[in-house]
Amino acid sequence: MSTIHSKTDVILIGGGIMSATLGTLLKELAPEKEIKMYERLSTPAEESSNAWNNAGTGHSALCELNYTSENKDGTIDIKKAVKINEQFQVSKQFWSYLVKQGQLANPEAFIKSVPHMSFVQGVKNVEFLKKRVERLNDNILFNNMIITDNKEKIAEWVPLMMEGRTSHIPMAMSYDKTGTDVNFSALTKKLFENLDDKQVELNYKHEVQDLKQRKDGVWEVKVKNLDTEDIIIVESDFVFIGAGGASLPLLQKTGIKESKHIGGFPVSGLFLVCKDESITKKHLAKVYGKAPVGAPPMSVPHLDTRYIDGKRTILFGPFAGFSPKFLKTGSNMDLIKSVKPNNLITMLSAGVKEMSLTKYLISQLTLSNEERMEDLRQFVPNARSEDWDIVVAGQRVQVIKDTDEGKGTLQFGTEVITSEDGSLSALLGASPGASTAVDILLDLLKRCYKDEFSTWEEKVKAIVPSYGMKLSDNEALYTQLNKEITKYLKIN
């Protein structure tokens, strides 16, 4: 075993969609920068970016009801839905640009057109969905959305869901043909292939063990080669921590003040999966329902068409589970080791405040397979246990931090933590994550490369023509870009 020293301009920690996207952006904006990537596993996209470990919905708030809340006066707040859709439009523009540049030759390998739908039952829920669609239809980003409470029409859209349905409970479904299924695993692998061609050093089976910042601002990152046991000390002016659940422990090692008073709570998930072609051919949709009362947003049930390993499948879930690991391939000590003197009160406060989440997780952990099938039958009345298998999904670490709402507030979105000097940034949290990666990372680059970014803006606008604008306020530009995106990504 020996110690090796090296230097680089940029270090990417983690071999997922976030590092792949950031590396690709940097190589477009500043091709002269030297980049090194370090991933603990032997191949890219094996944790959160793995196709079996995420919803792949192409999150754009077309079907996710938790992105539109109902105000006390009965009106619908669509701000979050519009923001997420705007962010996904940025991702699609970026991918479309890469297709035009010949860097993504076969977009159908990672993105396919799959309608997005919302499904509700009961008078109050039907009323909510109708108000939601009416409110969203005023926005150009959502003007393809339609709704019906006619059961025959619903049966045309989703025959599998209506076979054998005898309930007379009122129901409604919204339908948006512009939805997509995204295989982030395939996309990540292709982006890393491109980076390899551009002389980005991709180091697999390399585990980052420590990060320290010198007085001159340079980061020294300690990496272990898991094959040779060699230790590598890499110097860099900028470090990005995009390691999924492992991002929090790595951020804590940096010692920066922004890493204090932040905790994480790991939640695992299970999906029921059907690969039987006689069944999967009856369902081409991503159908999202409403989360049970008291359940967290991540528990929204959905019946999803997915294209994985070249095969059309249907997934239903998620069913929450618990593991103290921060990654599927992590350690049972991850949660305990993440508790520090500076975040102990934060973590304890969350425990007190989130009793409903604790009860929900306990109820989920005690579910039998037959009870999971009963949940599925709310969507697919004729579902038979022998046609559905269980798949363990990825680990998600929900961020806990002190906010204006008090100590120990659980965060369900994606969190970006950046050091005061902009030399280090870490991505924490979960959904909608991957779908909004490009917008998140452009904002990160603007914060971390303040002096250089102004010289990059012309190129940024070539990559993302709507950069700095809201498409929802610019119908002509949206129509033009959407036509191009549809053509290049082949999502008719």
C-alpha cells in the first residue's frame, strides 16, 4: 500500500446522474478544466440513479398531486407544480441539445413518451382534482391536461385499472399526453461514456474517506483505491458531493459551517412489479393517487409503466421500509454515525415532531404481502399475487434541518448545500432530484463559479435557450422549444 498525490480542477464524488450531468455541463462550458470522478462501486448508476431504485417519472407535476396544495379557502396553489415543470423543461432542453450535438445518439434508450395521470376516488377528491386541472390549464405548461369522471373513458385510458371494478364510488382521472418515463441509469451511463471520451478521469472502486480544506482554500480529498488499498490525496479547487445517501456523511467530514445542524433520516422502499406481457400491454401510463392521510409525500401510491432493461414493466408502490443504511450498499452504522454533537438536538426535535411519520413507517413495516396486494387492488382490482413480485427500491435520506418553522424540520425535496467560498457543494435529499438536475446544477455553477459564470452565459443559453426566463410566461418560446424537444427526443 502506498500514498499517491495528484491535482485536478474539479472533483466529482459519486457515479450517479448528478455527477454525470455536472461533469457534462462543465465540459461544455469550460472544456479546459480537468475533472476526476470517484465512485465506490464498480460501475456507474448503481444506487439512486439505478432504474429499479427510482420512479423514473420525469417529474413535471403533471400527475403528482402533492405538488398542488389546497388552500383553506378551497383554491389550489400551483406554484410548486409550475416550478418543477419549468425545471424539467430545462432538463429536456439540455438532453435535446446533446442529441443535436451527437452526444446522445439514441434518446429512446433513456426517454419514452408515457402519459401521466392522476387518479382519485370519493366526492371530495374528485372535486379537488377538477379544481386542480382547471387551475393548471391556465398555464401553457399544463394546457394539454384533460380530465374525466366518466368510467368508460377511464377504461379507454387505463383498461387494466377498470377490469373487474364493481365499486360505485365516484372517481376521476386527469390525463396528460406529454408525460415521460426516464431511465436515468441508461442516461447516466451514456453521459459518463461521453466524459470518458473527453478525458475525464473516471475512477470506480475508489472510496472517498475524508475531505479537508487548507488555509489557501484548496481541498485535499483522501481516496482509497479498493482494489490496491493505495491511498490517493487529491488536491482540487472545487469539490462536488453527489453521492446520494452518502452525501451527508461526506459533507459532515468537511467541517464547513454549512454542514452543521443538518441530519438525515433513511427511508427504504419496496415496489410490486409485474413483467407479464399479457398484463403490461394493458397499461401504458404513470398513474399517481393521493397519499393516505398522515402519510409523507414520498408515500404517494403510483402505478407506473417503466421501460427497464429493454422490457416494459409495471411497478406499484412505494411501500416504505426502514434500514439504518444511507445507501443500499451502505453500513448498518450509517444513521448512528451521522448523529453529531452539532445536530443531536436537530435530530431529537425531528423525532418529537414527526410522530405521524414514525407511526406510518411502523404500519408499513408490518404489512404482509397480501396487505400490499390489497393496496394494489385499489388500482388494479383483478391483480393476482402470483403475477407480482417484490423489488427493493433505493435508499432515500430525507434531510432534517433547523428552519424558520423550528428545529428538526423534515425536508422532502432536494437540498443543495454550498460552502461560503463556493469551493464545495453537496446535493442532499430526494425527489424530484434527477428530473430537475440540470436546473439545480446550473444554479450551483452560478453560485460556485461567480467570476466565470458571466463569461459562460452565452454558451448556457445555447444549451438551454430558456435560461433566465420562465416558459410559463413566454408561450411563443415554449411552443417553439417544445416542438424541437419533441423532435429530437422522439417523444411524440
